[in-house]
Amino acid sequence: MDALAMTEPGAGSDIRGMKCAAIRDGGDWIVNGTKHFISGAEHADFVIVFIATGEDQTPKGLKKRITAFLVDRDTPGFTIRDGYKSVSHRGYKNMILDFDDCRLPDAQVLGEVDGGFEVMNTWLYATRITVAAMSVGRARRAFDYALGYSAEREQFGQKIGKFQGISFQLADMITEIDAADLLTLAAADRLDKGLPSNREIASAKLYASEMLARITDAAIQIHGGMGLMDDYPLERFWRDARVERIWDGTSEIQRHIISRDLLRAMGA
Ligand SMILES: Cc1cc2nc3c(=O)[nH]c(=O)nc-3n(C[C@H](O)[C@H](O)[C@H](O)COP(=O)(O)OP(=O)(O)OC[C@H]3O[C@@H](n4cnc5c(N)ncnc54)[C@H](O)[C@@H]3O)c2cc1C
């Protein structure tokens, strides 16, 4: 099993701001720094870690060069420790990785030296589509609960689904879910065909993860107080939904990618 480590306490959205750095020592690299929020690292046999391997002066200032390394969990100078307790996905941990004069040979470079961004993008394209697809799947499950409850629960002498306040919500929910599904399939199709798909993937991740937040919230509302009780899985769907707008690039970063792509095409 693997884990992937980009994020640091001081470098989340701004990945190039990372402090974890490797310096050359003969044919090896000596690494120092810390990564945090690393999902699944407690079980990982190895971790793909993004590390700064130099910097260039550019018109926009100093820009870090980044390289991906494969790091085995028992490498001297590399430790994995417990991180924080998250409200989302309580079934697994996020971990903190420390590098203390950790020696890595060149053979553990993944891809090219200084080619870490290509590796990162390949990974992020796939994980953003995965976030979008999982959001659609979870939203459908939450919707099924909401639909079932609306068809069963009676108040004021009738099924609550007969109230337009509920039935119109159901109509909007399924429309949003289907829209997110199609957006996700279209983005995945472009990626499969090798077409430029950065913007489309960002739109799918943005829309599907925000849709999931609305659907899980509405599903709880339709269940009234029971929606918050752990007799139903809805409170878990709602908690788990929260992280989808944050990891693999926040909603704001997806909006940045989408608008940058559009404006660049206009020469702006
Ligand atoms: C449960 C969990 C598991 C995770 N697992 C992993 C993992 O396995 N591997 C890994 O590498 N990372 C992982 N992450 C990290 C995740 O990808 C980051 O949390 C995410 O990229 C945001 O970084 P940050 O939390 O440092 O927020 P920051 O980057 O500090 O952002 C704070 C706020 O500022 C906004 N912001 C930042 N820059 C801009 C901008 N240019 N324009 C507009 N708004 C902006 C953000 O959108 C956000 O609202 C995980 C996070 C969580 C919560």
C-alpha cells in the first residue's frame, strides 16, 4: 500500500512554498522537513513524497523545483507519526511525516529529477476525478434515503413527499446529482482520450463536491431530527462530505484553475 505526501504545515494550496528540501550529497539526496495530513501513511509500505530539489529565479520571484521520491517506511531518518483527528472519514488516520537527514539514493526518484510537478498533476487529475465520482455515488445514496423517507414518513395526515416543499427539493437534488455525474463522465472521457482536461476535471471536482454538501444537508433536513441520529448513516455522509471541498485542491483552487484556463485562452 502507498500514500502520497505533498502538503506541509506551511504549504497547502501553495505547494511551491514547501520547505521540505533535498540537497545533493554525491549520488544521494539528504532530506529534511515535515509533511502533514498524509492519509493512509500508517499502513503504507512506501510513500511518494514531493520534495524541493532546488530553486530558480523567475520574473515572478524564486520558484522551487520539485522532485517526487519513493520512500520506504523503514528508511533511516524517516518517521511516520499520528496526525490530527478529523471530523471526516474517521475510519482512517492522517499522519505526520518527518525527515531528519534522511538519505535517499537517486534510484528512488520517481520520474525525472525536478519533474515532480508532472508526477503530481498525473496523480491529481486521477484523484480529482475520483473525488467527483465518489461525491456522485455518496449523493445518490443520501438521495435514496431522502426519497425513501419522503415516501414513508407521515405528518399532517399525509406523506411528507406530498408537500411541495419536500417534493421540489427531491427534484432539484436528483437533477444536481445527474448533472454532476455527467460532468464527471465527460471529464474522465477527455482524460482517457488524452485531451487537455485540466479545466474540465477541476469543474467536475468543484461541482460534484459542492453538490454532495448540498445533497447530504438536504437529506438530513428531509429526515428532520432523525437525520442527525446515528441510526441513519446520513450524519456520516454529511461529515465525510466536508473534506471533499478541501483535499486534492480546495474549491477555491479549482475555481482558480478554471478561470485561469479561460482567461489564458483570451490572452489575459
Ligand atoms: C483529512 C485530510 C486528508 C488529507 N490527505 C492528504 C494526503 O494524503 N496527502 C497530501 O499531500 N495532502 C493531504 N491533505 C491536504 C489537503 O490536500 C490540503 O488540506 C489542501 O490542499 C488545502 O491546504 P491547506 O489545508 O493547507 O489550506 P490552505 O492552502 O492554507 O488554504 C486555506 C484557505 O485559503 C484558501 N486559498 C489558498 N490559496 C488561495 C488562492 N490562491 N485563492 C483563493 N483562496 C485560496 C483555500 O481555498 C482555503 O480556503 C489532506 C487534508 C485533509 C483535511
